[in-house]
Amino acid sequence: MGNQMGDDDLFVGLCDNLKNIIDTHNPDAIALNEVLANHTTHPKLEGVLKTLGYKHVVFVRSGSWGKDYDIGNLIASKKPLRQLEPVILGAHLTEDDGLDYSQQDKAAVAEIKINTDVAVLIISAHLMRLRTNELLEHMRHQKKVINYLKQLDDKLPFVLCGDFNEPNLFPLSFTLKNFWKYGHKSGSVLRPSWQPGGNADSVFRANPDKVVWNKQLLHLQGFQVVESSASDHKPLIATFGIEA
């Protein structure tokens, strides 16, 4: 699972990289952040994913990105999906780096049917950036996700994934707050999830991307950070076993 930016200038190359990742790892489901779509149409990426076997797609718009696009989170699956109400996170970050309180960032939520008896909840979330003037909004986004997980049925397995915009050692990080209850994985010092050489704060942001799950119901069987240039984030691949 990883992040993708669907801008027209990068679209073909990004889709080629995404196809290579799918060909190599063959995931049952994919969660993506920062997916762009024209205001009145589905993302072009949705059509690409469907040609690759991901017939079931949920896309949730968070807000506008410039004059021509909306930006949001996407979940795609080879197995049937049931779209659920998104998690309302808080203010939306616009393309010109402003906080827009009239638009609300949202995490996409869908239930994937593993078989007739078992379903898993997939949550694709992109939290507010961790910068001084956005810290309070970042914490508000984080709190909304935590509260959503708290109200879930303890018998419902979930996988939460996406760009949390915070390193693991941030004192108020999501993972430090919940390490005792949920399993979680991100990048490491040797294999960070943030592509080097990007922003000046790339060292600080080395591992903003996370996969979180309720470890009482799901068992992590494999995890890796994929060395890919699909975006400025490296995809995370997690494999789970589930309690029957």
C-alpha cells in the first residue's frame, strides 16, 4: 500500500510504476492518498486500476486542488467492497498551502469481503502536515482517527493506512499513543518510506507512512518498504493472516 499523486504531467510514468508494483506483489487491496480527479469525473486512475484487475474502487474527495482538480483518498480491491461513511478529519490543505475550513479532509472507508463469513475494514487516511501553523489541525485529524477506531466493534478486523505526516518518535504520534493496542509498521532508518532528496525536511519526515491494524484479529505475516519512484513516498506492502 502506498501513496500516489495523479497529476496529468506525471500520470503515465506513475501508472507504469504502479503496474510494476502490482505485477510483483499482487496485493488483494490497495490504498492510495493524494489521488486527483476532475471536479465532475472519477479519477483517471480508477480506470487504470480496473484494467489491472481491481474492479471495485472507492474514491472519497477531500477538497479542491487548484482550479481544475479535487484531491482525495482511494481504496481499490479485487474482492467486493462496500463503501462506508468516510471519517471527517478536519480542515483541508489547499494547493497554495492554506487551511480551508469550509472543506473537510476525509478518510476513505470500505469493507472488503474476504469470503462469506469474513470481512475486513480498510481505512485510507491522509493526516494534516506537521508544521508549526498546522500542528493543532494535525492533532485534530489524528484525534478523529483515534476516536473512529475506538468505536469499532472489537470483532471487526481493520487495516488503517496512509500518510500520517509524522515520524514515529514524534512525542504525540499516533503510534506512540496506541502502541499497546494496535499493531503498526512504517519505514526504518535503513529503509525509509520517504524518497531522499525531496524537501528540506525529508530527514524529519523519513517515515510518515504507516500501516496500523488490530493485532487481536489480524496477524502480520510480512511487511516491506518497496523501493519505487511511484511518488515521493515509497509504497508499503503488508500481508496479514486473519482469525477464522
